[in-house]
Amino acid sequence: EYQRLPKRIRQVIQEALAFNPDPQLGIFKTARAAYQEQINQLSSPAKNEPESIKTHRLKQLAKIQEDLKYLDIFLQGD
């Protein structure tokens, strides 16, 4: 299952496990928690955020949300 994930999602899982290796959660749920944290951070704009930074932040947010959809498909089978 894990090997079928896109490479960037596997990389996030590895980073999540390095940051928070919680055997109770399992790799997919650990990665999902890491993605959710990134979404929370990117969803909160800074005060007086320049338009260029806002555009970049929203692009990152969209990419992370797309990755999360993949991960949720795998979590349904977990």
C-alpha cells in the first residue's frame, strides 16, 4: 500500500515519522496529522500579508489538500 503512494506523500510520511514517531497512530494517521498541522498554519494569513505571499501560501495549501485526499483514500482501507 505504502509504495503506491505518490513520492511526495511518502516523503511527508517519513518527515512526520521522524518528527512524531507515534506507533499508536500508524504511518498514515501520523502523516495525516502532519498534513493537518500544515493546513492549519497555511490557513492563517499574517497581518498585512503581501499579495505575492498570499498567492504562494494558497498554492501550497491547495497542493497539501490534494495530497491529503490521496492519504484519506488509503486511510479508509486502514
